[in-house]
Amino acid sequence: MKSINKILSNKASPIIISGPCSAESEEQLLQTAMALKALNKVDVLRAGIWKPRTKPGSFEGVGLEALKWLQKAKEATGLKTAIEVANTQHVEEALKYDVDVLWIGARTTVNPFVVQEIADALHGTDATVLIKNPINPDLQLWEGAIERFAKVGISKIGAIHRGFSKYGDSYYRNPPQWQIPIELMQHYPDLTMICDPSHICGKRDNLLAVAQKAMDLDFDGLMIEAHLDPDNALSDALQQITPQTLNKFVNQLVVRKTKLSPTLTTELDKIRRSINVLDGELLDVLSKRMELINELAQYKKENNIQILQPKRWEEILLKALEEAKEKGLSERFIRNLFTEIHIESIKLQSKIMNEEN
């Protein structure tokens, strides 16, 4: 498996994949493609050809006819093209119409049988495949899908983080749970990682914040849905933006340096060494604190004193929060930190006091 950054983009960073949620008409797709090409920021034109909807009756895509429109858009703009494929027939048609990038949707990634069928259909090709995370927060399912394509000889594999489903109300349509894609990147250091803020957010309001978070976490690019008239889009209207808005949006992104000069590296190393020293001191302090907790537990055991002392715990926490405020530390952070220390202390005391003499 290798990084596909240069395959998707000629720019340094980030990769931008954009286009309408659904290809609705030939005119809509061609005009959108031309508008995106004019921005000189978009690398890949995406469009939904077949749309897996939660319930029947909503717009499920134009289907095969839209592949012809996509091919025309590619010829007119020179942009690479990308579509979602959910079965072997989709794969065959996509290859026939010279689609550059195939992505596996979240609903498909959850099904290893279908993933394997699609992988087998691509065996022997030079396809570029992007795999969205499964709907549910299951890292192994995501990794399993990646490995299935790798095992049939597909080397140009990337991943798309589009958030995870959650029952009930949420600020996000699909909460990002950033720790999961971060862990995936740790397991596959060369994997190209794309963030899909459109599906994470489900609305336009917080797209930029999510995209910036992805950039700060060293994602390689973004997949953002763009439509000429988002409010009247036939699918996912609330999360799409105009090409003009996309242009402003990309201009506002701050992309941090990943390759550092020797001077910057030296300065960073100095700061990191200081952090390492302080981390060691933190661990020493925690270790000594737990030694005192051990003594405390022995004393409580000998004198038949109950483990939990709510008033004492309240005093500790209030004192910590007061000092944290003076030192400019977050109240939430200190509350969480001291709560975890307290829980560990209770566990240790309980273990000691319940041991047989």
C-alpha cells in the first residue's frame, strides 16, 4: 500500500475532492465541473451516480446515464473523476467510463461479503480506491476493508473519514470520533486520509471548523460537496455549498507545516525535551501520591474507616479548581484529571482494604 497523494493531486496540499452529492442532469454536472475547475483548487470531481438512500421514495440517483455526463465533464475540464460503487456492476460500468477514483461508501464498508466481491472485481486493474469508514465506529471493519483490497493487488488505496452514526440528537450528523481515524493512520503511516466534512456535519454551518480540525490532524485532503444551487439540490441539500463558497472556504484553511527545516526541528526538539522532563516528573508525582494512598488505605483498614470520604473529595476538587483558575488551566481538564486520579485511588484503597490479612 502506498500514498496516493500525487495520484490525486498535483498540488503540495491539501487534496480537494468536490462536486454535487448527486448528478441531477447533464447541464447541472457540466456547469458545476466548469465552476470548480475555474477555482484552480479542485483536484477531483465527485458525483453521486447511484445513491443508497435510507428509505425508498427519495432521489436515488440517475444511474448509468449520469456516467456519460461525468465522462463529458472530465473531457471538458481535465479533472479526475470519482464515484461511489456498491456492487460489481457499478465497478464494471465505472471502469468502462474511465472513472479515475472509486470510493466505497459507509453502508458498503460494513459488509465484508460485498467488500470482497468489489475487491475481486477490481483484481488485475490499476484502480485507485478510497474506503469510507463504516457507519458504526468499528476500526477493525475499516481496516478489514482496506486489507481486502490490498490482498487482491490494489496498491492505490486511501481512506475517507465521514464520521459515525449515533442514535438520538447530536451536534453533528455523524460525530467524527477523531481518535478512530487517528489510530488508523498510526496503523498505516503511508495511507492517504481524506476527511468528508459534508457528511460529518450534515449542514453548512460548521464545515470549516471540521475541515480545519482535519488539517490540524495532518489529513491529506477534503471531500466537500458543492452544488450550483444547494438549497434546491435533490439530495443532502443542507450540507452542500456553492463553488464560490468552496473557494472562500479553502482560502481560509490554515495548513500547518509537515516537513520542517533543520532550524525549526532543532527548536521543536528543545521544547519536546523539556516536555519529556516534565512528563517524567508528573509520573514521579503520581507514583508518590499512590504510595501515600497505599499508606492511607492501610490506616483506614486498621481503624475500620470507610474508603470514600465525600467531604474530603469535595475539598480536594475545589482546591484544585481554584488553583487551576489562577494558573490559567481549563476547569474541565482539571476536573476530569482529578476525577480519574480519585477513581484510581478508590480502586487501590478498595483492593488493599479487602485483602485478607
